[in-house]
Amino acid sequence: MQATRRVRLMLLVAGLALGPQACVSSTYSGQEYAPTQHVEVFHDDAAVPPEYVTMGSVRTTATPGMSLESIQFELVDQARRRGADAIVVDRVQLETIGYRADSASGQAEHVTPAGDPSAAEGGQAIRQQVVTARLLKRTPST
């Protein structure tokens, strides 16, 4: 089981390391409604009108070369499909997912997952962008 997990992680890391190709994926947790047409984007809680309530959260990961504009497009698409009226971008960060090093013979590349105790020993960090956001639903006016 541990070996299978490591192989999957190595394939993911290798895929991220292939160069300028952009890759993005999202994970959503929360309620869903009928799709919406327009989604407002907020970057500060203070700017969110009081009639909005949180309906869920989304975590989007992307290769470092992908623009924040493209990642925001993915977040808005996720929100629209899940019926949100707005999103609040909570956090943008770079996350280390592994380390890449040439083998001793110089013939092959070796990828070590970030959680491995020997991971940072002389390897080049492999990173991904991580953006988290809350999806908001407008409540009816009373």
C-alpha cells in the first residue's frame, strides 16, 4: 500500500516537473445549488456584503508557471458550476510537494516526496501553487 502511494506521488511530481505545461486541479467541499451565470470575486472579508453566507470551500492546485488570472478563472468556474454567487480568495501560497535530484550515476532523475525524512538532502524543490477560497451564496433579502 505504501509503495503504491509513493508511485502515485512520484508520477504526480514527475508530471509537475515536465516543464512549462500548466496543470490545475480543484477539490470542493460544501453545498451545491443550481449553476449560476455570474460570480463576484472578493479578496477581503470586509468587502463582502452581509447578505452572503459561506456554502463551501475550494482548494485549487496549479503548476508554478500558471498565472494567478488562470487560477482565478478555475475558481470562478468551480463556483459557477456549484451555484455560488461569489468567492472570497483566502490564501495563495507555494507548497513544496517533493524534491528532485539526479542519481549518483547521472543517468536518471530521482524524486522524493516532501514527507520523506531524506527529502531535502541536496535536491531541488518541486513546488505547486495552492489557492484556497470560500464559495458564497447570496441570501434572499428580508
